[in-house]
Amino acid sequence: QKEVEQNSGPLSVPEGAIASLNCTYSDRGSQSFFWYRQYSGKSPELIMFIYSNGDKEDGRFTAQLNKASQYVSLLIRDSQPSDSATYLCAVIGTSYGKLTFGQGTILTVHP
Amino acid sequence: GAVVSQHPSRVICKSGTSVKIECRSLDFQATTMFWYRQFPKQSLMLMATSNEGSKATYEQGVEKDKFLINHASLTLSTLTVTSAHPEDSSFYICSARSVTSFYEQYFGPGTRLTVT
């Protein structure tokens, strides 16, 4: 079992729709969860982080964390073509401060 | 704030030569820097963790004699790929963690290495 798993997609949504990205993790002791966006040929950029169970909203983005189910998700409202990228879920587990990345989900927002 | 730079952004070298990549935190002090490698259509794989003033900790399967890491100051870490081979061609990305924030890592723009 991979430490952090994501559906590789691609996920295709129309412009203006809600894109839902999911991630599960295996280390039950994980404390910190991150969503990064990576455009082709570029390095990842942090979108959101979440530490506590529940929802965290930032603009069009909402991160949801359920530690009991070891599940974290990212919702993108009013999706735009510029949101088309690979979205990486990352987790800091019990290993000291190290980020473990999922394989990423490719999102395509079509006009 | 929280800007990390890498140099060079792109490098082409011949097989057998060594290449040094610099990672700098420009506006904050980083006690810890991380080096990742990313092959096409794959996710980031952590290679090593470096702490200022101490030896780097390498992930399993990463050759420490081939990938030399030096973290001599709170703003600079270097990765040297020694005796590079075509299979070392990849996208190398560093990240830095601020002394004031344990959890957040700030990524550099990456270095594209091509070994011919």
C-alpha cells in the first residue's frame, strides 16, 4: 500500500463546475496535510494546508480532512481553465518533518 | 516572502562530469532543506534532508556518494551530482523549511538536468 494515494485521473470538468480531488494516507499518526498545484515543467506551489478535522476554506478552495477515515480532499469551486494542472496531496507523517507526496491528480478544466 | 531560488534552472552536461545545484532561501532562514527528484509523469521523490551544519540524511536507495549535499549556512544548500549518467537526467527540486514554521515547506523553481 502506498503511503499517500491519489486517483491519477485525468479528471476533466467544465469551466465553472466544482472539481473534487481525493487523497488517502496510510500513516494514522499523520498530523499535517497539504495540497500543492504543479504546472507542467514547474515546481509545486502550495495551495492549502490543513491540520484539524473538518473543512478549511480559502477563496475558491476548500480542504476537507477526516482523520478517522484517513482521507483528505480538495474542492475547487468555479473551476477555471487556469486551474488545469497536476494536484499533489502531501502528508507529514510520523517521520520527522518529511513530506510524502501522492502521485498527483491531473485536472483539466475545459471551456 | 518565503522565496527559494535555485541555480541553474537548466543544465546540460556530459556523462561522467559533475554538476552542482544551489538552493537559496532569499528572505528567511532555513534550518532544514530538502532535495527532491521528479521524473517525467511521476511525483516528487525525496532524496535527502539536510540540516544546517550537519550531515544530510539520505532516503533509502539514494547513493550518498553520488549525490553530495552540503548545507553550510542557514540560507544555502548545494547538491552535487557526481559522475553523472544519462539516468540521472531529471528535474531536481529543493525546498526549505523556515526556522519559524515546522510544517510549511517552500519550494524552489527546480533545476532541469540533462546528461548526454
